[in-house]
Amino acid sequence: MRIGTAGWTLSREAAPAFPGEGTHLARYARGLRCAEINSSFRRSHRPEVWRRWAAQTPPDFRFAAKLPRAISHDARLRRARAPLRRFLDEAGELGDRLAVVLVQLPPSFAFESRPVRAFFALLAEMFSGAVVCEPRHPSWFTLAADRALIACGVGRVAADPASCPQAQDPGGWLGSEGDGRGAVVYYRWHGSPRMYWSRYDLAWLRARADELKRWPPDADCWCVFDNTAGGGAIANALELRTLLGRGGSP
């Protein structure tokens, strides 16, 4: 079980929960086990930046890196080889700390089998880690789309707020038996009702904790809070960690 946030900025409110010396990331990584790098969506980073991030985290810490928007939004997964190679070369400086590539798609991106399968096949050639996709167009929450993701070994993110009822549950590749065993099960919680700002209450978090406990022990569950604008993400991550036990396990 990995609980973390999008980014690792520590608010004044959260700072006492992450004592000690060091950068925000170094302190954050002593208390939480993963982080999502969202900044890669909008810009590239120098190799030394990625290496510095890796060096500031303990050996069992893991990152998910978000695919650049130039690939996912502008090119819509087409003609991706060159920009994908650049991104993976950069993010690869994280070494074994890089565990997941997150592909978030725009709400207007309808499912198209051929380009989607071609892109994820290309990504699988270049990256040996886990890949998860957060689609937001209703056409992705169909049997045909789910079968395509399963064939490509790509997990579908469970999101809140959900663009449709099926979006609140993980889908796509969830292991050979579909029960999460040996697969990454990825949750992204953006804050509701006000995206990026609203803080989840304890009743909502308890319901999520109960849901997480139903996954088998060898499911690699990621719980990423993206309600960072008002500082709720760190607080919610710590609250969920408490509900599941300090290490993040039920």
C-alpha cells in the first residue's frame, strides 16, 4: 500500500508531521512512501533534477511520473516515439525509484482502439515498469476499451470526482485474474466537490480504507491525493495512513 500526494510541498499545517532536517522531499519521503510527479506534464527537467529527487528518498520510496501533455493532449498519443524517448530518458534518471508512468487523457479524447493499442505497445517497448491511464471521456468506460487496456497491460485509474460512475473504480489490467494480484491498482483523488481544493472528510476516508482492505496483500495499491491547492492532500494522506496503520498497510 502506497499513500502519497501529487508533489511534496509541505504546508505550515503539515510541517510538524514531517520533522527533521532536509528538503521538503527528504522530509516527506520519511513519512510517506510515494509521490506523483505532475510537473513533468507541463515541462521537462534536467537530468540532475531527477537524480537529486531520487537521492533525497529512501530505497523503498517510489515515484509515478506523469506523461507530458505534448504526447497525451497535443499529439493524442500519435507520432509519440521521439518525445516519449526524451521523457523516459529524463525520468529514467530516477533509477529504480521510478515505478509508474501515468497517462492522463483530456476529457475530449474518445477511445480509438488502433492508436491507443499502438501507443501503449510502444510504451511497453521502452518502459518496463507499470503504466496506468486516467481517461475522462465516457467511451473509455466500455467493454471494448477495457479489453484494449487489459491486452496492453495498462491499469485504468480510479478517480474522484468520477467523470462517470465506472470511473470511480479501477479497471483495465488488474493482474492475470483481474483481482489486483501482482498489479498496480491506482487511485487519484482530486478533491470534491471543489476539485483540487476540497478536503475529504473522515467518513469518506473511512469508506476508502474499507475498500482498500478488500484488495489482496500482493496488490500494489497507490493512493494519490491531488487536492493540493488548499493543503488538503497532505492532511488527507496522513489521515488515510492512520486509518490503514502507520506503514500504510491494513
